[in-house]
Amino acid sequence: MFFIFFIYSLVILTSTLGYGLIILKFLKFKEANIGLVGILGLFFLSIIASYTYLFFAHNYIHNSIVVFFGLVSFLFLKKKILKDFKYLIILFFLLFIFLIISKTNEDFGYYHLPNGIQFAQQKLQFGLGNLNHGFKHISSIFQLMSLHYLPLVEFYLFNLTNFLFFIFYLAFILKEIFKKSSKNLNFSNILLSLIFILFITKFSRLAEYGSDISGQIIISIYFFYIFELILNSKLKVNEQIEFLKLSLILILFAITLKFIHIIYLLLVLLSFILIKKKFQFIVKILNINFLTISLLSIIIFIFLNFTSTGCLIYPVEELCFSNNFDWALKSKTVNYLNFHYELWSKAGRGPNFSIDNPENYIQSLNWLSNWISLYFIGKFTDFILVTLIIIITFSCFFLKEIFKTSENLKKSYTKYYLLYFTLLLIFFIWFFNFPTLRYAGFIIAFLILIFPFSILINEKINLSLKNNLKKLLILFILSYSIFLFKNIIRLNNELKIIDENQHHNFKNFPFFWIENTLPEKIKLNNLTLQKVKGKCWATPSICVRNFDNLKIISKNGYIFYIKENEQ
């Protein structure tokens, strides 16, 4: 079974590259970084999965066809990335231990796995948010997961989605830093190097990944293209236009993964303010192929939000149609949950506690002292410590260069300061609204800390020099050693769990552990529902926690779930 698990993963990775190559050709992009191709493949697959879900369940036949066409596309279009493909395969082997887990993300059984199973076993249904809380959350990552529902492995490859984000991301960084005749700014390569070390050492366990880290991976690549667009004077106009298009695709993808990433659109606005020949940029961006892909992505994301909750963007009550559709979430429910999320992010509520007078708590900065004691001291300070260790370690490897007198100190840093000011603005928007690192905060907090350091050493350390690249490679190997050590320890601990009744055992190695929910089958309006008391986990669709006032109707071949007698 391990062999099948491995081969499936390799085949899907290759197929995903095939879809990325289609996007590359369709949009006529010259940028052919193999990691970027993989990310574009995931973006295209998320669109395909979302639209086919309107008419079909993502069952074995559907998904096998999708994988097959990806492989065919790879065989026909592979020329652009063939040289780098072997290096990606080596990276795949080196990182595969990351995918073998028994303990999944804390939200996995709550709404990641149930959503993936729902999409794999059913076509579009309306009002899913009325069945249980987990179905209110729509993310393109769940659509991607459902494409990995395949014979023999069933849903046990759902975590492959996050692995693909991880491996393509690291491949992207390595390619940009070590490619020959690079036009990249030295500053960009320094940032990429520091981010690489962060992700491979800090986010080195798949159980840390939900729908949060993968979105921030996309934002990191988005940052690279935005920074190059704004700061790199060597780029020709056509290259600038391509980088702007890539930035827009990446931010759209990140938004469909988690809407909270919309705060990063401010950087697109800044880039547009700073670039010259704005009319030429606008004309090129209005290209029919680019508009088609972009609109297809955002329209289906909004539509799926709407079909699940009755809100164009959940949980923004102003964008909900509670009074217009009987299957939509009630206004009272949306308002309560919106309040609940804000309270949770500001440390006013947790799994085992809730503060008194929550309405007053979230006003102004009433929450700040409690947030500092419960969240900042611990999770946030730990992240700051990790960042400082990365900075110190990086500095130690380049100590000689850092203390050397720079010959060029007259470089203008005005645009750098404007960029940093915009990053600070994004940080404060994040901080005053949802100050939890997993909610799009890791990458902005990291950049706020390392950006000044990167400016400081930009004139000191030239990463295009062969000797410096060797030092960087040693640093990366050291980082990978930490990654490997952490995963070997984790895997060893998980394999030691012998008791089949203990959580997170490896009874079905290499498949992850799932809780037996013992659902109760109930028929309602000729539809079989699976009632559970807690999390859905791997309960077959359709999983529901509360039958109170639930009404089901069928119309034109589609199912509608309605909560009656609620205001």
C-alpha cells in the first residue's frame, strides 16, 4: 500500500504540472519556473474542480479523467520544464516524509475532510451551511482535495494537496535563487532565502497545515513578483506586465483559499501607482485570456459561497441574502458567527473558555491586554524568536561580508520605504481585525521583521557570487536537516502508538488516523443523512449534526437544505 501511496502522489504531481503548462501556454507567459508552473496547475485545477462540482460528484471516474488529461498535457508541453523536472523529483523524494502522517491538522476532521468527502460523493447542493458549522467554510483547497479521491486510497490522499503547495513553493524559491543569468534583485533573493529557511524549519510538519499556511505560501510568491515589479529597474515593460498578471492571479488564488488574504491587494494598488506607462498596462491586462481565467476563478468562488450559505462572502452579513432564499443562513446566525470569529481571533474565546461581556471586550482596544497575555506571550513571541534565530544564523554564515565596508551606499531606497510602509499598513489592518498568525498573519509578521534586516545587508551580501551561493546552499542543507530531524522524531513517535483505540495511531500505515464517529443513519425526504454528535471526520456524505427544524426539498435535480422557524 505504501508503494501505491507513493506512486499516486508522484503521478498527481506530474499531472498538476501538466495543467500548469496549459495555463502557461494559454496566457502566453514566458516565466517557466517549475515551482510556479506547479502553483499555476493547482490554480487551474481549483477552477476545473469548482465548475465540474456544479454537475458531477468528484468520484473515481471524474478524478481519474482529470489526472489522465493532466498527464497527457505534461507529455505534450513538457519541453519548457523538462530540464528542471528531474530536480523536482529529487525534491519530491527528499520531502516525501512530510506527507506521511497519522496526526492531521486540528481542523481536519472538523471541516477539511468532511468538505472534501462531500465534494467527492455529491454534486452541488444548496444550503449545506445549515447541516453543520464546517460546511459554512468554502475554500478552493477543499475542491482540490476532492480531486485526490481515487481507487484504493479513497480520501487518504487529501493531505497531498498541502504537500503539493509545499514542494512547488520550495522548488520555486530554489529555482529563483540558483538560476543562471538571473535578473532578480539581490534584495529579492535575500528575502526568498530567509523565507525558505522559515518554511522548511518552522512549518515542517503537515499537521500544521490547514487552509491557512498554503494561502500564505501563495502570498509569499505574490510578494516576490510585486517586489520585483516595483523595485527592479532592469525589467522590460513586457516583463513588468507579465509580473503584474502573475501577481493578480496569485492574489486571486490566495483569496479563494481564504478570503482574508484580500488585505494584500494593497500591494497591487501600490505597484500600479508606481509603474509608468499605466495605459499600456491596462490594455495588456484587459487581454481576453487573462480576464477569462481571472473572472472564472473569482465568480465560482463567490457562487459556491452563495450556494452554501446564501452569502456572496461569508460571514459578511451585508453580502447575505437571508430574506431572499429560504435555504440561506439566517441573519442572526451570520452575525453571531462573525462576532464569534472576531472574539476568537482576539483571544476572547477558546476551546475551553469565554470571557465575560464579550460585546464590550472587542470594542476599541479592550481586548489588547488579554490578547497579550493569552496569545502574544507564547505563540507570537515564539514566532518572533524563530525569526530572530533565522536572522542570527543567516548573519553568522555571512559575518565577513556583513562587517565589510560597502562601496555603494548611495542607492535610493525610497521605493523600499514605500513598500515597507504599505506592509506596515497591511500589518495593522490584520492586527486590529483578526490578530491570529494563522489568519494570514505569519507571512506579514515575518516580513515586517526581516524587511529592515534585508535592506541593511542588501549592499553587503551579493548572492550572485559563487562563494556566497555555496554558503547559502550549506545553510539550506542545515535547514533541511532540521526538517528531516523533526519529521523523523514525529514519525517515530506516531509509529510507537500501538493501542488501536489511542488517537493518531498508525494502524493503517501510511494512511492518517481517523476517528470512528459511529454515525446514525436517518432518512429524511427519501435522502439518507448521517447524524454525528461531534466532528464528521470520514463520515460518508451527507454528514449532519443537527436535525432540528431541517427541511429538505429537491428541485431540478438539486438538493436544498432549509432551516425552518428561525429568525
